[in-house]
Amino acid sequence: AILFGTALHYGLEMLGTFDEASVSVAMTALQNKFGQQLSLLQLEEIQKRISSLITNLEFQNLLQGAKVSKEQSLSYEGQLKQIDLLLEYEEKCMVIDYKSSKKYAEKHKKQVSFYQKAIEKITQRPTSGAIVYLLEDEISVLILN
């Protein structure tokens, strides 16, 4: 499960943009890095989840008008963290964390809440957070405030 989640994150990171054309490029990079460790079924499942994300209207709406930064490093309160996706709008920011399971939902909320607080302090702009669950049968976007 950990390897699957790591590979899924890597695939998302390798997306040039959040569109269908970028999926095949990202999947090639993912196969080059994880192809020996994952089964064909797992690779297909990752591709399905990434494709579901980029066609998800709620997620696409979040991207509208935002400067997008992937895998944004962050040092705050003596901790070094990595934000999956930072969306910077004119008046506000949003931090997004990807998850492949809802197993540790409360821990996920605390993690994103920490990111929100850090980005708000650094940018001096109101910052919201979201957890995007890329699940087997759905994309679930949980907005935190």
C-alpha cells in the first residue's frame, strides 16, 4: 500500500499540466521508476485514478485562476514538509494533499491544517486546505476550513 501511494504521488508530480495529454507522459515516467516493483494491474489502477482526477470537475474548478506549484517544500516551526499541491490565487491560497485511502483521515486533516497555518503565515494571505482522495471508485475532495 505504501509503494502504491508513493507511485501514485510520483505520477501526479510528473504531470506537466492537469490534462489528458500529460497522463501518458507521467505514466511513462512512473513505469520507468516503479515498473519493476508494481504489477500491471497496479499500474493500470494508478493511471485510472490519475485520469479520474483530471476529469473531476470539482478538482478542475479549484485550479481555475490559480498559480500551481507541485511538491512545494516548506520549512515551518522547525519542521521540513512537502506540500503536494499549492494553489495561489490573487487574494488567497489553498494547500492540497493527495491520498490514496481514507484510512488515516484524522491524521490527514491535522497534516493539512499544519500546512494551511504555515502557508498563511508565510504568504500573509488567507489559506484553505483540501484533501483529495484518489480512491478506487471515486475522487473525493474534502475542503477544510
